[in-house]
Amino acid sequence: MRSELIVVSNRTGKKIADQICKDFELDNDVLEIMRFNDTEILPKFKKSVRNADVFYICPFYPDPKGRLVETMLVEDALRCSVPERKIAIPTYLGFMRSDKPEGRTSINVRKVAETFENWNYVASFHIHNIGSYAAFRCPIDSFLPMREYKRYVEEYMKERGLDKNEIVIVAPDFGRAAYAEKFANEVGADKIAIIYKIRPTPGEARALHLLGDVKGKSCIIVDDIIDTGGTLIEAADICKNNGAKDVIAIMTHGIFSKKIRPANKNEEPSETIYIETFEYDDLKEELQRAMYHIGFEPKTYRVIAEDTKEERLYTLEPTEHRIRKSVIDKVVTTDTIPRSNWYLEQNKDWLTQITIIPTIEEIIDRVHHRKPIHPLIKQ
């Protein structure tokens, strides 16, 4: 007898899960993740999942550390519920950018892999480094939405009257050269270019040189993640400075964080935030709520420490604002991190989101019916 199919999600993945449940005619009200006032969580299954195949859609966004703990606790709730198989689908899998020892830093990938040890299977999309596979002791696959990208690029070329000789696929660094080549092969482009960059501090990069000819061409910069947009904007500038006709970007995961910087002298604070102390000076944690606030223009905050009454001014600069000011014509992301219809409408002048739900549905169908998954494009 075939096991029952159940699809559940965390809060961010609910938009994806609801559509899948609708398409598969499944109950979409099986898992409740209760939250206490101090943000502790308690996952609870509202119906029996005994002997079922349970698929948990869990993008690590907007709070990666919270989503990681949430995944651990959902797995424990499943352990107590005795399903036949537990399959995690972290469409965006966080903590993958720390995958090798650098001095005395944590190897985050290894600890995340331990979180998934008791899952029967993990299916993700475009993880940061394919070498991260080695850290996982459970079966894991990372998929690339190449069918969706090919369809978009074909429409883009048709709309602009381009042929394959007029587009160049650009890797924003040497680490993405192999992906750029694969992307070019899949979408039918003839040329790739590579940007050489250095990374002076974590989360920041500086583009230096372009290897390849982009003069008079339409450039498509490809990567897995767009976070604050710094790397992408510098890459686009280099392409333009080398004669590119236009520049678009195709990024799998659209994080779009806000960048914290000391305020300029001409930036007046619009809000005051009180914190206990500057002693620890971890402004990203202190300003976390402000960083998650929806807003597409820079906003300056006066931050006052209660212990010393010291005042400092900081500006949160949204990635959306930085991209609008840049030479980038269009950014294309997928809904591995789903965005609301309101958000997409507000940013439709530069942002296009394409859906990977059909690919997720095919993954679920193949895993549930124990069919091979090799027809899908793996990373």
C-alpha cells in the first residue's frame, strides 16, 4: 500500500506549500508552529502523519538561525509522529557560505549537515558550494532551475531581437566560472566572461578585472545569491565600463538584505532606537528588527546606549535602493525565497521572480513514488 503524501512548511515556505497542496489536492493545515512571546517555538502536527511521506518546505529566510532551530524542532516533532519518511526541502539553504576552515572560524556547513542527519532525504536548490555535499551523512541533492532560466533567456532574447552571439554569460568571480559555463551551455549562449575580485572582509567583495570580451554585448551575470548586491553592482559596472550594451542578472536566491553603514553628515535620523550598551557593538543584532522592516529607501537611525547615553547615527541602505541606482537593467530571481505580490508590484521596474514550484512538485512526485530523479538538472 502506498504511503500518504503530506506537504508542510515553515512560515516562509507557506506560499509554496499552499500552491503544491492545491495542485495535489492535499490538506494544507497539518503543521502548526506555535510561538511564545519571547519567540521560542513549539511545532505541533494537528493530524496523524504515521506511515506517511512528509515533505517539509523550509527556506532559511528571513532569520536563518531561527529557521535552523525551527527545522531541528520540526524534525523532533516528526520523530515523535512516526512517519514513513521525512524529506526536507530547504529551497534556500542558509549557512552554506562558511564551508572551510579559516583560522579559528566555525565551519557552519558541517553543523547544518548534522541538523539534517535524521532526515531520509534533503532536496535543495543551488547551494553555495557543491563541495558541501561531503558534510552531509544523509542523501542530499541540489537542483538548478535551468529549464526556467532557459525559458526566460529565450524570451529575453526574443524581446530584444538578440541571437546567441550577442549575449555573454558573466561569472562574478572565478568560483562561479564553472556555473557560468554550465549556464551558457544550457541556455545556448556562445560566450562567457569572468570577473576577478578580492574579498577583504566577510560579506564584502571588490571587483577588479574582467576576463573576456563584452563590448556591444548583452551581459547576463549569474550567481546563486544576491544579498546586499555589492558584488553584483560592481560586476555590472565593470561590464558597462568595458562596453557592454546592457546588463541583467539571474540569481537563484534573492535575499536583498539591508546594509548598515555610519550615516553621512547630511543624513538626518528619522527614528531613535534605544539599546542597552555599545559595549558589544553588534549592531546587526541590535538593529535586527529595523533590518527586517519593509522599506525601499535608505533610513537613518539615531542609536542611543542607555548605559552611557552615547549616540551614534547609522543608515540602513536597502539592496532594492542600491540596485535602482545602479546600471543594472533587470534582476531575475526564483521563488526559493518567495516574495509577496505586494513586494513584487513595488519592485516590478527592476525585479522579476520566476517560479520553481513545478520543479518542486516533480521532485515530490518522483520521491514519493520512488521514481528516479536523474531527469532533473542537478548542481
